[in-house]
Amino acid sequence: MWRVIHQYMDTMNGPTDFMEDPVNPITGTRFENAKSTKMVHITEFTADLIRHNKLKLDKSRNDNLVVTFHDSCNPSRGMGLLDEPRYVIQNTCNHFYEMPPNTIREQTFCCGSGSGLNAGENLELRFRGGLPRANAVRHVHEKHGVNMLACVCAIDRAALPPLMEYWVPGVDVTGVHELVGNALVLDGEKERKTDLRGEPLPGMEEEE
Amino acid sequence: MKIYDAGKVIAGLIIFFVVFTFPVYYNHGKVEPAPKPSLETEKIQSLYEKNCVEDKATMRSGHMLLLDKWRDTVVRDRLRSYAGFKGTRFEMSLSNTCMDCHSNKEQFCDACHNYAGVTPYCWECHLTPKEMK
Amino acid sequence: MNVWMSLIVSLIAIGAVVVVGAIGGLVPALHPVFGVVIPYAALAVFILGFIWRVLRWAKSPVPFPIATTAGQQKSLPWIKQDKLENPSTRWQVVDRMILEIVLFRSLFRNTRMELYKENGKLTYGWQLWLWAFALAFHYSFLVVVLRHLRFFLDPIPLPVTLLESVDGFLQVGLPSVMISGFVLLGAVGYLLVRRLYVPFMRYISLPSDYFPLFLIASIAATGILMRYVVRVDVVGVRELTLGIATLNPVVPDGINFLFYIHLFLVCVLLAYFPFSKLMHLGGIFMSPTRNLRGNSREFRHVNPWNYPVKTHTYDEYEEEFRDRMIEAGLPVEKQPAESGSATDTESAEDSAE
Amino acid sequence: MADEVPNPQEMINIDHRPPATGWMDTPTVLRKGIYCYAGNPKSLEYVGLPNPRQWHPEDDDWKLPENWVEIVLDGLRDRLDRFRSLKIFMDICVRCGACADKCHYFIGSGDPKNMPVLRAELLRSVYRKDYSLAGKILGKTVGARKLTYQVLKEWWYYFFQCSECRRCSVFCPYGIDTAEITILARELMNLLGLNIDWIATPVANCYRTGNHLGIQPHAYVDMLDFFCDEIEDVTGVRPKPTFNRKGAEILFITPSGDVFADPGTYTAMGYLILFHYLEQMGLDITWSTYASEGGNFGFFTSHEMMKRLNAPRPSAWGSSGSWAANAATCGG
């Protein structure tokens, strides 16, 4: 709920002087923009790590994905978190395509289920409200073969899969850090044959 | 009554007030009387009937239209005679007809033009009475 | 209230204003009322009403920094901040506000959605007409107002004269045509036609949307009539207006009644202004989504009425789940043996705040 | 449920033309599939929200307190005094229509009352009636109307068809933000116990367990443990997250949806893998079962409830002395 965190939290519950100023312990970067609220978005944190070459990432592990990014309403229009998640995505996968300009960034469309409207009995409303978002996804799905819709919002991860299934079958939904989890090369890891979902990695498909 | 952001709000309102009352103190409350165009010329004094080409009200608000019409008629149709409102015929000429009576340009023409902030372009071509002399 | 009713109501209102103005102009005994008393009253209502309205807004605080962030935030040093759309300093906010107020930045973004039912596609085309005509409307209005300063200032300042000569550079016949008046009328016409022609615009429009348009159109139309068709005695008019401005009112004879209609329409506009949507003139400066910085994680914004609320404290939480937390190997503040009546009182105190 | 939803071909057949009758004279009919169910009284009771009772949106009688009009109008006055945004947004809309086709609900439904301008006008009309001289005298002519039962039902129907996404606010020449209007309208309706269950129950859960899904501490640990199993299966490496650990440098908070359902769970695994990777490099991070919700459903109820539900975060930091990294939710 990044609108609450970015625009309300410090006002409501601050000042948080008893806390340390946020510093990335790995890179030493001080998150100046969060020095009062002391809350950093995970993609700000990860983007900073990637920028400082602290992560060993194997992008090819996400080669089965053609990704586009859905800006969530409040991180974009109530905060301005636009380039951080894109930077993380572009460093964790090889195939990334933007949706049309009037449907992303500050002009992004809602998933159709925000602000507590993610219920089961109002599916028609959700699919209607999600139409503009789905339509833009469909555009890149048809044009670039996009099959994965990335987002930084848990409501999106709950709301977008049925929306995609309804309007654009063939597109799945992921969080940005699932891509990180797949691409990150851990010390002492075994050769990965599947991604986190248990789907075979590119080149690892069992022969039939 | 508590005003939030009072500094900015009141500064803004003062600007608003100053802008919309600007004319009052720009003029310093001074009163410039409206000009009375002078008819004190020898020619006018000597006239038996002090009539202009059209009646006074028409001339006051519409003399520029009349002059514009005269110019077009003279230049395009080469006609020079104009029937005034009492049937008198006049030669359509600024220099020869109008300025003949109103030879006091400064007290007549300029008085009002300056007051109303109008700069007619008559004198870009025509000579002023002074220059004629 | 459907479109016809709205139109009829606002047209009747305008008609009444015109008739009253005409009566004021045609009955010489009423000239002091319509030439002096009403203009002063209208000005007072405008200025005091405007101030009252703004102060009424300012009486309420802005509890939360709710800037609409329409661009990249200031975050990591190597990520380029969109300083105009997501300002983090006061000067950046000033830049954003200037663009909003002077160039209608947000309206410039306008798009139009189109749905193609045959293939189910939606498109969003850039739509500049509203922006262009809104800009034309406001700027021509401004130029017209500034030009009219020649009636209120003595001596007439050079900028006003210059503005007039620029505005009138098209010397079509005589007097030279002032473009601003016609642009104003044209833009009002566009805004009116758009309101009537576009179905959803017709649907959302109220009489209070049509009335100001008719009012401004009538002001422009009577002005144009006076300048180009029915001549009025400009010297007399200036005597009257300058009298108002110098606080030495005079009522010259022989001013055409059309002028009184024009003047009365302007008075109605002034008096109507503070009580209508026209107050967006003041409101735009105070809109919290535009005049705040987007740096609310960096600097704390203070809410003057922030009050303590009842929360579910950690102690209460642990009290309820302690056994299961211990089972799951989670650290707890108090061991089960310690917990008893003492803890209960403590948490009750906590929640009472 | 799903079989009641029209198919995409039917759904796309959207008519964006408004009806012939004026919007005030077009009665609102609550349609199944559009509205959400009413808030469960037990949830309202748990957090002390007013007027907990069983009711159904399609009932004629919503079982409101007798003086409901007074409650709403007093509540409106109070909020006008506390939020400049509300006052200004009520006053300065010129109905230019720039926002109309920016709303995803309008685009998808064609219902004219889903145009941000009209959604706001639903509240504005009542505001005018009671707070503007012109509205008191001229009524409908200036777009003012009385707060009636029908108007209240219309509010409930349409303010729960706005997802507070603020897209309209980007395009509004004065920055009028319908989200702000919706937030405050929902606050007013909550004074009467008018809520939806998909907000009320998560709010109660969040208040009790720290997350809106009602995951209790031991279950939370179990779920993350299960993710570690999965990660070990895929990578051969097992992360070892800690919980409620005092003195950790960073507290990590993620929306509880990510520990609960696919595909969010894979994202949660991503966090676990990342933190495990960084631990060797000196990352000192912990998860909290108490502050276990990145979203805030209180925000969809009232500003006060938002603050109440946000409290565990600074409180959990207080005990750990850390700063916080957070994954995001958007609407919630």
C-alpha cells in the first residue's frame, strides 16, 4: 500500500526518530528519499543492489518469458515509483516490452479490483474495470508475444490472473521478485531444471 | 478563525487585491475632466448656421466611419460631393472641408483622441493644418 | 434537469439580465444606479466574495501530502527524477504550478478513448482541441480585460497601447479589428457547442455551466456590437469608467443604452464569480494535489488534527497468540507463566489511549 | 459465480451514450455482479465500527439509524473542516469533461455515473444543497439535491465502483482527485455501517492478526517454511528466514497475499532467495508476524481506520530498532 506508506504513514505515526536512517548495508547507499518515513520499497532496494553489481543474475533463466510491466495505481500516481521496477525487470530477463504509452506509468490503468473491490460476487465489475488494462496487455501479447505480466502489487497478483484468463488467455502474472528469484545465482546451488513454479526452464524441457 | 498556510494564502490575497484595485491608486484619485472639443475658430464663428456634415451625436461617435467612407468614395469612385444631413453638399475632403472649419486640430481633434487613447492614422498621409500653413 | 431545461433556464436568466441592463440604459434617471451604484456593488461583492471564499478554503488544513505524482519520483541518485511532474522541492513545485496555470499542463495531456467493438480494441488518441480552445478562451479574455484598462487608467500606460496595436494589427476597415474579442467569442462558442454536441458533456452539464458561457458570450457580443456596429460615444464612456476608477463617479449624458447592457452584464459576472465554479481561478492555486511536494518520505508532513487512535498493541497480540507463537518457535516477550492478570491490566491501559 | 458473468463478446458491447433523462432523474438500480456484499456485522463489531447488522444491498431497508441524514451531514461538515482538498474539490469543478473517459470503470461499463465528474457530482449535489446559498435557494437549477435514501444508495453503489486509482486526477486541469472524494464518501457511509464485506472483514482480520487474511503467527511461519521447502527443491539451497527478531537491522513487510496464494507466493519465494543470497554479504533482516501486512484495508474504510491498522509497523520497528523494506500493494 505504497500510497499509505509514501503519503500518509509518517504523518500519521511519525516521527520515527527512534529508527535508524535507511542505508543499504550491502552497497552503503543512503536512501535519502526515505529518511523520514524510513521505509524503502523493495524494488528501490534491489535496483540499488543491481546497480552496484552486487547480484549475480542469469537472465536466460527467464528466457521462456516475454514480460511486460503493469504500473500499479498508487505506486505510480501516489509516489512515482516508475523506473525502479523496470530496472529490476530489465536486469532479470531478456524479453521486456512496454505496453502503449497512454496505458502505463502515470497514465496506467487499474487492475479493476483495487481499493477493496477484489471480491467474488462483483466479477462483472472487475472484468469491466479491468478491460482497459487487459486491452493494453492484449496489444503487446499479439504484437510481441508477451506471456507474462509483471507487477509490484499483491492485489494485482490476486486480481490480474482471472482478468487475464477472461480477456487475454495465455498471459500469466508475476511479481518482479519472482523474476529476481529465478535469475539469481546462489552459492552452492544445484543446476536448476525448473523455475519457482516448477515449470521447466528453457532448454530443460523433457523430450517427448 | 484559524487560517492554515496563512502566509501564502494572505500573500496571494494581497496580490489579488492589489491587481484588481490597481486603477484606483494608479490614477491617484485624480479626476481628469472629459475634454470639450473647442469650436473657437474664425471660420466657425463666422458661420451663420453652425452645422457640421451630420448631426452632432453622429459626428461625435461616428466621424471616423464617415471619413473612412469619404476616403473610399473619393479614391475608388472619384466622386467628391457629399450630401449632408440638411441637404447641404460638401466636398469630401479632410483637409479642405473638415480642417477648414476645425483648423484647431490640437484643441479639437487631439483633445478627445488623446483622452481616449486613440491614434488615428489620418496624419500619416494628410498634412496637419499647421504644416499646411 | 435535462439539457433543454438547463438551456432554457440559463437563457431566461441571461435574457433577464439584458432586459434589466437595457432598462437601466434607456431610462436616464436610472443612469446613476446602473453606471455607478451597481458597478461599485458588483466590484465589492467580487473582491470581498473572492477573499471570503479563499479564506473559507484556508480554514481547513491539508492533513496529508496528497500530491498527484505524474512522473518518476526522486529516489536513487542515478534514476532521473521527473522534476516537473513529481516535484520534490519548493521551486520545482513553483515550476509545476506555473505550467499548470499558464499553459494548462494537465489538460494538455488529454486523450480520447475509442472503442472498436468489432475487434474489441480500445485506443487512446491525443486530444488537443479542449486544451487549445481553453487556452484561447482564457488568453483572449485576459487580453480583452487588459485592453479595457484604457478606460480605467489615466494616462494610458504604454503596455496597454502596445497590446492594443498588437491585438489590432489586422487593419480591416475601420476601426481596426481587435482579434481578441472575436477569439473570445469563438472560443466560448466552441465550449458551448462541445457541451451541447458531445453526448456525455450534455449529460454532465448544469445550468450553472451554461449560464457563465452565455454571460461571457453576451459581454463579448455587446462589446463587439459597440465597437463595430452601433457606435457609442467613447469619450463619454471613458469619463464614466475613469470616474469609477478614480472614486469620483460621474454620469455623462448621451451614452448609448447598449453600453449599459454591456456594463450590467459585466457587473453580473463580477458578482456571480465568487459563488460559482468560476472560483477555479483561486482554487487552482490551492489544489493540494498540485501544490504539494512529492517528498513525503523524506520530510514529515504534519497533520494539525492528528489524534491518537485505538490500536491493537503488540502486547495484546502476543497475549492472544502466545501459546501458538511459542509452539512455532517465535520469540515472545513474556513467558506463559508470567502472563496473568498483570498483563491484562497493562494492555487495557495501552488500548485506552 | 463465474457462470453469471457475461462472456467477453457480450461484455465488450459497451454503450457509452448516456440515457436521455438527466442524471438526477435517472434512478439507480443496484445490479448483481456489480456490487459487493455488505460487511459482516461480526467484523464491524470487532473493530468497533458503527451499526453492525445483517443487511443486503438489494433489500429496501438497509436498517439505518433513525437520524442517518443528520449523521451524514454532520460527518460531511466535520470532514469539510478537516480536509481542504474536499472543500476545494467540491467547489471548483467546471465540468470540462476531461476526466470522463479516463476512468477504467466508465470505459468498461459505459455507465455515465462512473465518469469521475459525475461520481463526484453525486456527493457535490448534496454538498451544494446544504453548504451553498445558491443551492439552498435554487436547488436543482444549480445542481443541488437533498440527501434521500435513494441518493444514499446511489452513493454506496458508485463509491464502491471507484478503485481510488487517481487516473482522473492526472488529467484534471485543477487536480481534482476522485480518489480523495471516494475515500471521504466511504468514510461518511461507514458512519452508518455501510461497508462491503471484502473490506470490513480484512480490516477486522488485520486488526487482530496483523494481516488482512487472518493468518496467525504459527501459520505464517509454516507458510514461509513451506516456501523454503519449495526453494530447496528447485535450487538445492534452503533459506532460513527469522521472525520477530529484535535488533535486526531491517524489518521486511510484504502484503499477506504474497504468502497466501499463487502467483504471489512465487514472489515471496523470490524475496526469500534474495535475502538468503544477501545474508552472506551482511544483510540482517527479519520478518514480522505482527506487522505482517503490506496493504492497508483501513484506507478503504476511513482515515482513522487506516491509522489504526498502520500502527503495528512503527511499533514493530520500535522493538527492533531497524528500518524497513517493504513490498508493495497498490490498491490494497
